[in-house]
Amino acid sequence: AQKITQTQPGMFVQEKEAVTLDCTYDTSDPSYGLFWYKQPSSGEMIFLIYQGSYDQQNATEGRYSLNFQKARKSANLVISASQLGDSAMYFCAMREYEQGGSEKLVFGKGMKLTVNP
Amino acid sequence: DAGVIQSPRHEVTEMGQEVTLRCKPISGHNSLFWYRQTMMRGLELLIYFNNNVPIDDSGMPEDRFSAKMPNASFSTLKIQPSEPRDSAVYFCASCWDRGTNEQYFGPGTRLTVT
């Protein structure tokens, strides 16, 4: 079963508008972490924001915020005031802890955001 | 800090040849991860090390793949013999295994096996 679901294959947004990128996750572990990464066309993976499962408040990092709805198992990324440089692939990921102490970062399939001038 | 360093950035090789990808993690990070990214399968974790010890290699596709971390500042991923289906972008990432544990990725190695 897919653990991270990103249903939007692609989105378009006008420059300076806000945009929400959807992410739902599936886990039975009470302790987990959620991450968003950006991958521009140049290929590197850039860490954007982190939300811990026990965090009481939604994470924010500059223009990025994470709308964490634990009961719904969703961790949507909100980008305020979009910029042309925000055009990229965006990946949602979840860190799970497994037996023996190992951990894994499981990535969604990503979604492509295009910011139009 | 220079970030995670990977070499080579691009590798083109013929089927059957040995390929070695290299990674230098961020200084002070004690966990290192190797990922493979393809259009079909997305980002897959191949193996990860903690304090230079392989912790989980369940993602390594088959015996042709091997990874080592001889010290805290260097890791290799080796494919022998390489096959066309190994063509992908291989990322190395590192993190400090405390706190939020966000992983920092290297620029990747684009491998093409002809």
C-alpha cells in the first residue's frame, strides 16, 4: 500500500498567488516525521520543511508552511506569494521507524508546480 | 559547509562494466543514505548507514549492488556488472540522527548504462 500519496500530478499558479500542494500519508506508528522537498529542473533535492507527529503547531519556514491535520493524515504544503523560482517538482516524505531501530524516509511520487508570470 | 559531495556527476558506461559512485557526507552527520530515482519507480532508498555501519540494505536491488562506508567522510556504491536497467540518478544524502533528522541531498550522479 502506498504510504505517501500525492494526487496532483501537476499544478499551475500565477506569480504572487498562494498555492497548496496536497499530501496524505498512512502509518500506524504514533511517532513519525513529515518532510517536503523541492527538486528544480537542475535535479538537486532541497529540504523545505519538517513536521513532527507530536508537534502541536504547524511548521513554518519563510514562505512555506505545513498544514498538518493529524486526524486526516494530511500534511499539505502551502507556498505563499509564489515566485517563478518555485517552479519545480515537490516531494512529500515520511520518516518511519522500524523494528531494530532502523528508519526509512518514504517519498511520494511528487507533483510538478509551474508558476506563471 | 560544502554540502554533500557526489562524484562523478555524470557517468556513461557500457553494459557489463563496473561502476563506482562516491559520496562525501556533510561533516558531523552520522547517517548516510543512498537513493535511486527513476521515472518509473520514483525515489527509492537503497541502503543507509549509521555511524558507518549498514543498518538497512533491503532496498538494494540485487547482488550486483554493494555499498561501503569505510569512514565517516566517505561512502561508495558499486554496481558490478552494470545493466541498462540500472540507468538512473543516484543520490547520496546525510543527516544527524538527532532532532528533526532532515536529510541533505547531494547533487546526484546521473548514470547511463548502454
